[in-house]
Amino acid sequence: MNENVFTLCGTPEYMAPEKLLGNGDSTVTDYWSLGCLIYEMLLGEPPFYAEVPQLIYKKVISEEVKIPYGLSSEAKDLLIRLLAKNRCNRLGFNGTEEIMKHPFFYGVDWNRVKDSDYKSPFQVEINQFESLQSEDFEREKLPTKTSSSYRRIFRIRKDE
């Protein structure tokens, strides 16, 4: 069901064009946000960023997403299709299965995802999160290397 909702709330970096333009939002709007999240997970920054939210909104509405060199063709295609400005052209418009069947997710067992049966490719110690709140936080304590399983899951080239 793609009934529109007309509210303006959310993280500026993840807001879809239709939401910003007051055209309402639906499940397909959430797929835009998914695209922003995946983009940030793969590249370390959101697809449209500025220091001021109004500039982010302007970029979301007027600029095309820039996909840097180094991502797999599957990752590029996924991001371009999830970040389509026209929601009717957005991956997932015809149902969530469109996203689940995308080649980027080849090999993902969606039943295991549903059952929370996948293990993280790296384990973070709880005390690392606690240290984020303290003044003596040391960034070098956090994992910084990209593991081979992380590269495989997100299809990042080894030389990147």
C-alpha cells in the first residue's frame, strides 16, 4: 500500500525529494532513505551533505547523486535506482521484492535476515561505545580496517 503521509520530520541527509517538496511520502520514500543509508555505509558520507540543512534540501532536490569510482557495478546500480528523484522510477516502487532481488543482494538468505541469524563481520566491544561518551575517547581504539568479509558483503574492491 502506497498511501501518502504529509509530515516533515526526519534526518535531513535522508529525506526524499517528494517529502521536501510537500508531495507526501510512502513506503517508496523509505527506499530513498535506505539508499542514503547504504551509500553512507559504503562510502563513509551521505550522498547529499552540507553543514546547513537547507543546503542539504537544495542538493537533494536539484543535484544528481554522484557515485565515485571503486564501487561494484551492482552497488552503483542499486544506489542509482534507490536514489531516483522520481519515486515512480525508484527501485521498490513495485514492491520490496524488487530490492531483495537486486544483484547487489545476491546470496543473501532473506529468511536468515528475517530471523536475525546473520553474524556481524566484526564484533564491537561494549566499552568502545561507553568511551564515546567520555572525554578520554581515543578514536584509534575503534576498528578502522575493512575486513575481507565486510568487502565481500558490500562488494568493495580489495584495492580500495
